[in-house]
Amino acid sequence: MKLLMTGGCGFIGSAVVRHLMRRTDHVVINVDKMTYSASEDALEEARGHNRHVLLRSDIADADAMRQTFATHQPDAVMHLAAESHVDRSIDGPAAFVQTNVVGTFTLLEVARHYAATLSPERRAAFRFHHVSTDEVFGSLGPQDAPFTETMPTRTKLNSQNDNGNELRHRQTDRTVKIHTAHNRTHTHLGTHTTPDPAACSPGSAGPYRAVR
Ligand SMILES: NC(=O)c1ccc[n+]([C@@H]2O[C@H](COP(=O)([O-])OP(=O)(O)OC[C@H]3O[C@@H](n4cnc5c(N)ncnc54)[C@H](O)[C@@H]3O)[C@@H](O)[C@H]2O)c1
């Protein structure tokens, strides 16, 4: 299978790339703008691998995305590119809107036009997987029951983008019949992460997000 992955040089994306290179035969087209949170070191073992192609592109650049889909003909998209650090969403929200909202919208639009060009079999098998966040559920008080996956989402500042993106994905799924999926990821810990001071808040997993 050929996967078009966005944000594959970030903390979670690079772990997924390493996993895919070590444990599968899948080809990865890794689209990453290489922002401050990208790490080339995290991709050391994938560099030069014949199943890994790194493209330095912005997901909000529709022409570049159209060309990428047309050239590489992916079977599925794994969308992890994001502005992801809570503290930065408060100090500079514009980059969040540009990448997380405009970029995700652009990627979905290009994907649905691309899917329309596929054979019925390939189109039925095509998937768009969005890595979202558990923060779309909002915050729990000390007396609140745990969240469940069927609960309505209750957005807060740093998850507003993900919440809106999930709605757009669901609409795309229903109206133009691209299969989309989200997973609402909890905080991860591991190697190759970028410190996120906001993750030090009470109840958080700590100053560093996941690493493996
Ligand atoms: N890390 C966690 O613990 C955690 C928890 C919950 C949800 N998530 C979600 O998982 C996803 C990935 O998180 P992460 O921790 O790997 O983030 P990260 O900040 O480490 O990596 C993001 C990657 O996206 C790239 N990128 C940013 N803007 C781009 C653009 N416009 N075009 C192309 N690439 C761009 C960056 O260069 C970087 O490589 C995010 O949506 C995040 O909200 C992460």
C-alpha cells in the first residue's frame, strides 16, 4: 500500500514512519513543511530508505498537494501535520488556523477530487485518516464521569481546530463518499518530542509529550 502521510517528521508521525519502515512493506510519501517541531534526526533510519519519500511541502498549498496526489497516487492518507503546541495556540493563533483549518480543508478537497479519478475498486478502498485529539471532549472536573467515545465534543481553545476539522471530515464522508476516520489521541510520551510547557498543567502527563 502507498500511504501519503502528512507531518511525518513530527513527534507522532516520525514514530509511525519508523514503525512502517520496520514492520511493514508499505511505501510512505511523507509531506512535511519542516516547521520548528519537525525532526530530521527522528527520521534518520528512514532517510534514503527506498520506501520513504520526504517532500517538503505545505498542506495548505493546493497546487503542491494536487501535484503530490497525481504523481504518487496514494491508496490512503494519514493526516498528522498540525500546529500542535497549546502555548503557541494562545500566543500565535494565526498559524493554527492556517495549517489546522485551511491546510486540513485543502487536503480534504484535493483528496476528494483525487478519489473521484480512481477506479471504483480503488475509490472504495481509499481512506483518509485524521489524527485528532482527545481534547475535543473538553476538560473533566474532579467529580465528572470519564469520557466515552460517544459523548458530544466540548471544544476549548486549543482543540477548536480539531473539532471543526472533525465536522468537516464527517461532512466529506457523508456527502462525497470518501471514507474518513479520526482517532482522538491522548497525550503520548516518548523520544524525539518537542517540549510543550503547557503540558505541565495539573492533570497533564508532564512537560514532554510522547516519545518512542
Ligand atoms: N503528541 C501528542 O501527545 C498528541 C496528543 C493528542 C493529539 N495529537 C495530535 O497528533 C497530531 C500530530 O502531533 P505531533 O505531536 O506529532 O505534532 P508535532 O508538532 O510534533 O509535529 C507536527 C508536524 O507537522 C508538520 N507541519 C506543521 N505544519 C505543516 C504544514 N502546514 N504542512 C505540512 N506539514 C506541517 C511539522 O513540520 C511537524 O513535523 C496533531 O494533530 C496533534 O494535535 C498529539
